[in-house]
Amino acid sequence: MFRFEHIEHLYAFIGIPILIVLFILMWQVRKRAIAQFGDTTLMARLMPQMSKYKHISKLVLLLLSLSFLIVGWANPQWGTKKEKVKKKSADIFIALDVSTSMYARDISPDRLERAKQFTQKLIQRLKGERLGTIIFAGNAYLQMPLTTDYAAAQLFLKSANPSMAPTQGTAIYEAIDLAERSFEEDNKHHKALIIITDGEDHDEATLQRAKEAHENGLLIFTIGVGTPGGALIPLNIGGRIDHKRDKTGNPVKSKLNEQMLRDLAEAGSGEYFNLANSDGVIDALQDRIDRIEKREFEQRLFNEYESYFQYFLVFALLFLVIEFLLSYRKSKWLEGKDIFKA
């Protein structure tokens, strides 16, 4: 596995085009200064040993030296040993509701956006655990299996939206079922499911499914998004903003179903939280998850890196020495020749 130990040092490459521009400007100044003394052809005869190309050659050598020096400064490294490391963690799925009711704006900017902001902070706090992501509406979909790739988990949840779920609704039952099937079969006491939803349109069998899942060792936590008073659900229809309507054409008002979410958390032996106090929710969740018995698993890591900066420094010094020794006088073997002539 290749990497730069100090990749930020590569920004120094910005100086190379600046040096080229400065060289061109100085060359123009030099030509004008020579022209002030007399005709350029005559001045060339007065300096017969001055090479036409050595200035460019010396510049190229200087830039090569600088380039190798910058790469060496960033310290290129190669992972030479892959080691199995045993770690302990809980296995946690985050299930995010992406039904259209999550577009309601009873909390700012809307339920879905607030929920996604919450998941980004939650993942940051749960680093060290194995995380997986699920999205659900009328059906549940596994976005990412259990992993320690927290950046990927954040990316998946940040991009979640109702268009990813062709069937609308709030199938919490299916989210629980999918999560339980996605845990490893031998994992009975080290797992949790965090459901982030407004609780709309739930299946009546959901509570029974939560109890069954808990009997298999799953703890279920619910996060309520929205307010009991609710709000209309804005939709973009043909380029104009309207609201979701029922079969009779009346606007649908979506309300947070807190009682159902409390009952669901109780059935799963977890706890219900309201997203209104997101920082407090994360603290409480982390406290509960820290109490879950951790499970040991193996993770492969590159734990040793060989540094190769010294090779780049050698070439940098070599080009610098050649540039220093190269004079501006013509070489005898190039005398009378135009190396740039086709």
C-alpha cells in the first residue's frame, strides 16, 4: 500500500510553474539589456563562447532537482507488512427513514436533512465500532454491510433520499428484519439497531418483530424526527412546489408518532430519543452502546511502512551538482550545431 507520509508537502509543486514564469521574464529582461548595447547579431559575435541552450538546460536540471526534493520531502512510503489485529467492538446498524414524509419541515431545514446531519455526528462518535447502514421506506435496503470504513458510511447516509426507495411507506418491520439477517449468525449479544424515523405508517406487526429480534440479542434504539404537531409534506411536481395529498385531494399532514417509537424501543429493550436535542441524544446513545458487551474480530492493517525519501534526495542532489558544474560556455561537440533545428 503506497502513501505519502506528508502529502501536504506536495503543494510545493506550485512553485515550479512560478519559477518557469520568472525565468521567461528574466530572459526577456536579459535580451532587452543586451539589445541596448548594440545589434544582437554583433553582440553574439562578441560572445562567441556563450551557449544558446545552456540556460534552458540548467533550468531543466534545477527544476528536476526541485521536483525530486519535494517528493522526498513528502516522504513516499510503501506498506511492507500486513498484520492481523484483533479488536473488540459492537456491531451496529443505522437505519434511516427515507420516505417522503421525511420532507416535512416541522424541524429545520426538514426532517430528512436534520436526520442526515445527525447521522454524520453519530458516526464520528461511534468510531471503534463496526457500522452498517440501511435505508427504508416501503421496503428496506442494505446500503453498506458492517465495516470500519466510517467515511463510506457517512457518504452513503449523506446521499440518501426518497428516490432510492421505489416503494413509499415506513416499513420499520422490514428494516428490523433486514438488520437481523445482516448480522453474522454467531453474533448473539453484541449488536444494536438505531432506527431514525418519524414513525409514520408503521406495520402493526412491528412491535412483535422487535421482541423477536431482541430475543436473538438485538438491542433496538429509536430516534424520533419531527414534532407531534406535524407539518405538510412539500413535493416538487412539474417544477412547482405542492404538497402530498390523500385520495380525496386534501393535503396530508405528517406527525411524529412518538408513542409507537417508545413502544418499539421498549420491545427491543433499547431507548427512545427525540432528535430535537441531537448532542444530548448522541451522548446518551454512546453511553448505552458503551455498555454493550464487545465482540472480538480480526482486522487486517498495514502496520509497517518503508520510507523511500532518501532515493529522491540522492537524485535531487545529483541534478543539483550537474547544474552547478554545467557552465554557460559552448560545448565543443555542439559547436556549429543547432540541436533544436528539425
